[in-house]
Amino acid sequence: MFWSKPKKKQETAAVRVDERLQHIAFIMDGNGRWAKKRGMPREYGHTHGAATFKKIGRYCEKIGLKYMTVYAFSTENWKRPQKEVDAIMKLFDDYIEECFQEMEEDNVHFRFIGNLTAFPETTQSKMERIDRETAHKPFLLNIAVNYGGREEIAHACNALIREGKREVSETDIGRHLYTLECPDPDLIVRTGGDYRVSNFLLWQSAYAEYYFTPTLWPDYSPRDVDEAVAAFYGRKRRFGGL
Ligand code: IPE
Ligand code: IPE
Ligand code: MG
């Protein structure tokens, strides 16, 4: 099966998270470089990156995480060569199809976040249906596609204008973000060696802990998750207090 019963042997959980770590968000970066290092086209890296995403998702569920968000495609990624964008869109389509066929068997609430209006209507309605029909599952997986933190905040403001608001609060904005019903990420992991946010979860990351690793996303493994989790538990979060 696609998620709960993978073809490969499942990793055993080496760590267990508690209520201090409920939500990890991943900036899954480095697919292109991973492929280039192997003399292959960038698309090859995305295919392997998609497999890594499924493996890491299964593992995060197993260690007791309640929420996971992955950055799969940004509002800026459309600038890439058409061939690469097409290959990524094909991977999304295949993934949505898999979710659609097998969603009943998993413990996962699949939610696609971002400006979904960029996708064909049939794809949008499949995304909505997968979200709705898995809404009772215990592990929420947000898949950020055509996602931009700035676009998300602007979208929330426009929704508030439509509601007739003349003044807005943080709570008002929060209830129109795509990550509604999901607590802010406790930990944001970026693979691929760059130290930047690249327009990911700008609002929600206010007090997130960041963890950066040079490992390229297709090489990212459950042991790397363990390392990030251990680093998180070594941090002291103060949220502005003492
Ligand atoms: C991340 O990997 C996936 C997407 C942005 C879609 P990249 O494609 O950015 O890979 P690098 O960073 O160029 O190696
Ligand atoms: C961030 O990676 C977006 C995703 C992982 C989907 P990018 O590769 O697009 O980020 P930059 O361009 O290096 O900042
Ligand atoms: Mg990149």
C-alpha cells in the first residue's frame, strides 16, 4: 500500500516525541543538486525526492508527531524551466491519484495548502475530496503546493476585506491562513545546505526552532529526523519570556 504498508521494510522508531514537539515542517531542498551529482537531469532528483517524502512521512507519524508540513512547490518555483515544472506537476498528479485510491487505509489526514486555484479544476476537486474524506484521521500532513508565505498573508487579508473588516487582529489573520486548525510548527528543518526561509510559513514560524542540514533531500533519512529531533530537545524555547 502507498502509505501504511510500504513495499520496503518500515523503519522502527528510534525516538518518540511528546507534546513539546507536535509539528515539524520540512523545506525539502536539494533534489536538483542530488541529480546533477549523478550526471542526471533535475527531474530524476524530484522523483527520488518524492519517494523520500513518503518515507519521512511514515516515519514522522510513527514517532508520534501529530502534524507535518512539507514545502513541495513555491509560488516562485514556476520560474523554472517548463520541462522541470511539468515533471513536478506530473509527480503531484501521480501522488494525488495514489492518495485518492488508497486514502482509506492510512492514518493520514492529507491536506493540500497553498493557492490551489493554479491547478486544473479536476485536480482541485480531488485535493478537496481527499482532505474532506481523511479529515477524521489522527496525523495531519500539509502538502504545500503553489505555496508562498506572502501570498498566504495577502490571501488572508483579502478574505477579511470581503468579510467587511476595517481593522484586523492577529487572530483574524490566523483563522484565514491555509494552516488553519494546525498549531504553528515547533521545528522547521531545511535540507540542502542553504540558510534561508524561501517564503515558507512566514507567519507561522514566528517562534519555530530552525534546523539546517547539508544533506540533500533525496538522501534524507529517518536517522536524520532523529538528529533534528534530538537537536530540538536540546534547545530552550523562551517565546520572549525568561
Ligand atoms: C527542492 O529541490 C524541490 C523544489 C523546489 C520543487 P530543488 O529542485 O530546489 O533542488 P536544488 O536546490 O536545486 O538542488
Ligand atoms: C524552496 O526551495 C522551495 C521548496 C523546497 C519547495 P527553493 O530551491 O525554491 O529555494 P531557493 O530558490 O533556493 O531559495
Ligand atoms: Mg532548491
